[in-house]
Amino acid sequence: MTSKHPLLNKNLVLLIICQGLFLTNNVTFIAINGLVGLSLAPVGWMATLPVMGYVVGGAFSTSIVAKSQNHFGRKISFQLGLLVAMLSALLCAYAAVSRNFWLLVAGTFIAGYYSANGQLYRFAAAELTEVSQRDKAVSWVLAGGILGAVIGPNLASWTRDLFDTAFLGAYLTLSIAALIGILVMQYIHFPEEYKTKHSLADGRPLKAILEQPVFMVAIIGAALGYGVMNLLMAATPLAMQICGLPFSDTALVLEWHVIGMFAPGFFTGSLIQRFGTLKIMGVGVILNLICIVIALTGTDLHQFLIALFLLGVGWNFLFTGSTSLAMTAYKPNERDKAQASINFFVFGTMAFTSFGSGALITSQGWNILNIGSLIPVIVTALALIWLASQNKKLRKWSS
């Protein structure tokens, strides 16, 4: 058995840096791919297909990533993801220069493999510290995304006109960021006890894991929480452009949105330990509702800014809570297939909302988009109420 690690050991700090680089890629893609897509797409409603390609690629890659994690272990699998990130960013750069829309979509689809890898950083965080501190470890690694909050939107803004082709500089810079990530990952040691030496068929069947109420709600919270966030965030650059706001305002809104997504990570784990996972997820649902109400009041800069910031905080509470719930529902030898399944649902929902955001914002407008997002928020609220009632019955029967 390996010795126990303090919360902020070297390995966790380096993983936090990798999370920051991952979110730099993620946020920059969200900020620019819709706009580059709009300039290249044959018709307007196809503008967010490059964003959709990113998440569809992630959904498609979840099972491949699970197999690579099982076969190669955490470090090599994560480095493979970063290598794909570097190559796909270069492919997107070439697509922008050659003004090839479908090549841009292909590049973002391939980049989805990196996204599927990066989504596992939060689970890997729990392996780098004591079991009693894993909620905090997950929360702190997610907080590393604040690097992406600061770097991503500003990177898009600073490099927009660096070359004759808009945003070419951003794609090239992302390839360098991925190379840095490969080097950082080289110095992370993942404990031997967490290396998978089993077949993906070991443990309970996936169906049995999925049928657990706690895992069902973990999937709903993660997938729909991400779906609502993605639906509104992916549409925001297009909505602000339609409203006549400059890209510098869009970069500011996205920066504060991603700060809202990841800054709470410094204390979300502590809040979960103190108040319980379901209560914190419930606060996340309430924040999503407030976000939608504010977004419906108008389309000035301050309304976009406040709404997207609250959306980010709500996502953090839902996603961190869902990750904590999920980790209570599977055994170590079921890790890869359980984590792959929850990420598959996340990416599948994101793919649907990425397409939906572009279609709705260009055909129906910002208000209809926000009204439609009420449906997954309400479904999430009902799921949390149902699980709370199930837990209450279980405590009653066991007493």
C-alpha cells in the first residue's frame, strides 16, 4: 500500500496545471469555433457544428479512452490525449487558412479525444490523496480550470487579428499549450494501486451500475448540468454578435463565466462535506434558474455577464456534486467502465445542446433558447428530490 498523500501534494498541483491547460483549450474552442464556423458555414444554422464536432468526438472517444486507460494507465493515456490536442489544433489552423468548413468540423471532432481524456482528470484527482479528502481533491482540480478562464477568452481576443486569418493565432497557441501539457504530465506519478490490471468485463455488469439510484442521479446532474451550461455558453458569442456587442465584450463575459465555473472549486468540496452533496447540487439548480431569469430581462452587457457568471457557479455545484455521487456507486475494478459511461452521457447531451444552441439562436433567438433550457433544469431538480426521498426511505427502513 502506498503512503497517504497530503491534499496539495506535487502530483495534485501538476494535475491542476493540466486541468488549466485543458480548460484553456476548451474555452478557446467555445469562444472561437462558433464564430469561425459562422464565417465558413454554407448556411447560418450550421455555425456551431464545429462546437458540436468537439463534443460528438468526445462522446465517440469515451470507450476508446476507457480502453487506453485500462491498457496503458493514467499517465500514458493522458499524454496520448494531449498529443491529439496538439495535432487537432494544427488541423483546425489549416482549416481556417484554407477556409474549409468541413475540415474544421473534422479537426474539432478529432479534438474530442482530448476532451474525453481531460474529463477524467477529476476522477484521477481522487487517486492522488487520502480517501477522506477526495471531495476536496476533485474540487481543487476542477478549480484549476480558472487558468482557462483567464487565458482562454483573452487568448482568443489577443490573437484574433495576429494573422490575416482570424483566430489562426489561437489555434497555433493551443498546439503549444498541448505540448506543455505533455511535459507537465510526464512528472505526475499515479499510485501503483490505482493502475488497472483487470479486464473491463470485471466487476458488476454496467447495467447493474447504471440502475443504482445514486448513479442515475449522478448522470442526470452531470449530463443535464453540463447540457444547460453548454446550451447557453455556446450560443453566447453568437447572441452577443447578433446584438451588436464587440468581441472584447464577449471575451469578458466568457472569462467571468469560466471564473464562475471553476473559482468555487476552492471551496465546493468543503461545502459538500459540511452540507451534503444533494443540498449543494440543489443550490446549483437554483443558480441555473436565476441565470435564466436574468438572461430573459435583456441583452445588455451586464445581463450577459451576470447570467453567465451564475450559470458557471451553478454548473460547478452540479458537476462537482455529481462526480462525488458517482464515486460512491462503483468499485475500483469497475472504475473505467463507470467513468466512461457517465462521460458518454455528458458528451451526448453536450452534442445535442451544441447543435441546438446554434439552430435556436439563429432561428428563434436568445429568449426562446433560455426558455427551452428550463426543461433540463426542472428535470434535474426532480431527480434530486427523488433521490433525497429514496435516501430518506432507506434511513427509515434501516433504523
